[in-house]
Amino acid sequence: MTKKRVVLTFPKDLVSSPIIYHLVKDYDLVTNILRAQIMPDEEGKVVLELDGDKSNIEKGLKFLKKQSIHTELLGQDIKIYDDKCINCGACTSVCLSEALSLNKKTFELEFDRSKCILCGLCLNTCPVKAIEITF
Amino acid sequence: MNRTYAEINEKIKKGKAVVLTAEEVVELARTKGVKKVAEEVDVVTTATFGPMCSSGVILNFGHSDPPIKLQKVWLNNVPAYGGVAAVDVYLGATELSEISGLKYGGAHVIEDLIRGEDIKLKSISEGTDCYPRKEINTSINLKSINQAIMINPRNAYQNYAVAVNTSDSTIYTYMGTLLPRMGNANYCNAGQLSPLIKDPLYRTIGIGTRIFFCGTVGYVAWEGTQHNPSAERDPRTKIPYSPAGTLCLIGDLKKMSTNYLRAASFYGYGTTLYIGVGVPIPVLDEQIAEAVCVSDKDIYATIFDYSVQKRSRPKLGRVSYEQLRSGEIEIKNKTVKTASLSSYAKANNICKELKNWIKSRKFYIQEPIQQLPLDQTFKPLAETR
């Protein structure tokens, strides 16, 4: 079993097709939509986490390409600057996926990258601008 | 066992004083009891590191040639107040840049000064016989100016609110981002580490008290603005349930460190300054020993609904700091995630640093020259016609 995070760009004419349904049904993949922006008659973007058998993930990605959906591995990442962070914890209560938390003993900030869904809510919440999203 | 200030300072001088941080004393009381603390401990170091809007610096630049009376003044495009003598100005933490808006303000200029950076000074003036010059554009830095006195009208609040938002949309406040339908709850106090929580009736913290102030030595100058000792108190611990006493603090910005002072910008609200304050509490008697041993589970804060844009916000209950620090609380049968705006970790570091200062005989305990008032209230502004 393996996990991959990809950014899918849907052409206009495909935004109403049930693409993710096929990933689940035909390739036995667990899909988790981290972010999606799909408007009728506009190009759509979905940030998707795929969880499943390695070969199935590859087959699924091939299927997406065949549908002329542009796919690329997610390169975005959250970066926390330790020298700026004051360990207040303001970011933790807006972090709905609980990737950011304060250590219960030291009360210092901890970041669990695997839980982060890159929603970006923490960026503006940080009073000292210690969190950035990188591309 | 009773002790005097002189006895405690003598022990410090001889390197024999028993100094514990607020966290350590809570732990000692839990395992050995308050009596043991009263018998053995001389000083407890308390601290807080949080956003304190009512902060700023008095700067004196010296005179240019020909001289100017600085009337309208900008530092890195942030307006400063020049309505005092010719080259004295006051720069407040929440004043905003006329160019960068909410992102850069007086707080950032203060932090940049400590970092040793050059700051653009611009001023215009009427021009008088003694101060003929009408305009100046130059740069200054912390070394080039005469004084940089930090004087903060209101710091180290004795307790603070827990903020939630019951409306249907996100609001951006000085208590941080508050998510709709009580999506989160923000609080802002160091709880069991906090100076005025550990000396609830201001027995040892008063005018003249020597403190740790953003990495250097500072003093309590006066009661802080909005000082409100009459707030409702827990009958057992005497700790107020909501914001109460405050301190006006003074110190030398030239000796401060960015480890303990940090500019901040709250999204949709503006700028403020994180201030690190440490206060030693001498354990003079058993009553003080009892007060310094109170732990987060016996310190309560009141939950307020910040979506109501009124002077008196509705109260939604009371929670202990132990509950707040656990990461979630219950409000009206709903589990709500909590976060602090003040930093417990930083406050704890300040407690340790101040303890080191005392242990290494760099810092002695100053008895207050005058007590803080215990009998006044915080009046609202009545609008007259």
C-alpha cells in the first residue's frame, strides 16, 4: 500500500464527469479530496490523495492521463520557521486536520506533515508569520 | 515561616536562596504540600509572553543642524506622536504603516530597532525662530539615538477572556481568527505561570517592583490603564475570573532582545507587540506560598462571545486553564478546540531565565514603594451631548 498526493487539472468539458468514482470503483483506490475548485464551464483543479496498491495507483494515473486530465505530484508544502515561531499555538485551533498541535509537556509546536491537507488556514492565523506555503 | 525582603536578598547574595519557577513550585506543592513550599522556598519566578497592544517607546533623536521641532513624524512610514518636546516622540505598537497597512506597524519598527536596523525618519514642521527647519528625511538606528525608553501603559493582564464566535461567519479579532459556530476558542494568559495570577491581591507586585522586561531589567512604573481590581474573584484563591489588574511597565529598549519581544500582525485586526515579562515573587509568608502554588486546574477564565459587537459581550461560561490547555473544552454541550495566543513555552523560558539571574546574583528582589490600588473599578465611556 502506498500514498500519493496529486494535483489534477480538469479541462472544461470534463468537469461534470464522475472521474473520481472511476478511481475508486475500477482501481480500488481510497481517495481523499484535500482541495477542489470546480466551476461549470471553467477549468477545474483538485488536490487528491490516493491510497492503495502501488500498481493500482499507477494504473489510475494512466487512466486520468487518457481522459486528458493533467496530473502532477503535489509539490506544495507547509514550512514552519523555527526561528520565528514563538510556540503560542494560535495555529492549532484552526488546523482542522490536527496536523499542528502543541506538545502536551513542553508546549512547543509540533507539525505532523502526513495529516496536513494544505488548507492554508494557519498562514494568516500565525501572528508572527512563521508559517509559509511553498510550491 | 515568615521572611523579609532583606533576608531574602541576603540569601541571594550568599548564593543560598531557594528559587523555583512557577511550574516547579506547582509540582513541589503537588508532591510535598504547600507547607513545605512555605518552609523552603524563598522566591518563585513567574512570567508571561503575550500580545500586549498597549505598548510603545519614547525615543529621543538629538538635534539636527539647523534644528527642527518634529511635529508630524514617521518612522518607516509609521506615524509617531511628536506633540512633546522638539525631538522626543512616542511610537505605539498598534500604529499602522501608511503604506503597508495591517502588515507592518509600530511593533515592527520597535523590533527592527532592536535588531539594529536603520529606520527611515521623516518629519515636517511649521518652522519657528528657535526651530527653523521645516522638513527632515534621514535614518536613525538604536545606537545613533539618545534614549529608547519602553513605557507600556498596560501589560501583564491579570487573567483574560476566552473568545468564541457564535455567528455564521469567520471573524478576525485581536483574539485571533475565530471560526463560525464556535469552531474554536482562543485564550490569552499564562495561567499558573502568570505574575498577577500568582499574586492575586498585589502583595508583592507594586510600584517599583524590579522585573524581567523583554530580556533586560525593568520596573513596574504604576498601575496599568484599566486596572480593575474589583472584578469578581474566586472566593477561595482570590484570583479574578476575568481581566482585572494590570501593570504599567518601564525599561530600556536598548538592552532588550528579540528573544523576548516580537512584533505581530493579527489578520484583519492589525499589529501588536508580544512582550515577555518575568516577575519574582518573594515567599514572605504562608499566604503567599499558598497563592504561588495554585495550579491551572484551580484558575478559571470566562468565555465571551466576540461575535456580539457590544461593550458587554455575552458570557458563555467558565473554564479552567487545565481544560483550556488540554486542547478542547465543552461549551453548551459542544466540544470546541482551544488555542492560546500567549506562549506558555516562552513564558516558562522566562521563568527559568529569571531564576538563573537570581541564582547568579545578577538580580535582587525590590520591595514595592507603593501598593497597587485594590478598590477601584474600570469605568465605561459615557457619551454626552
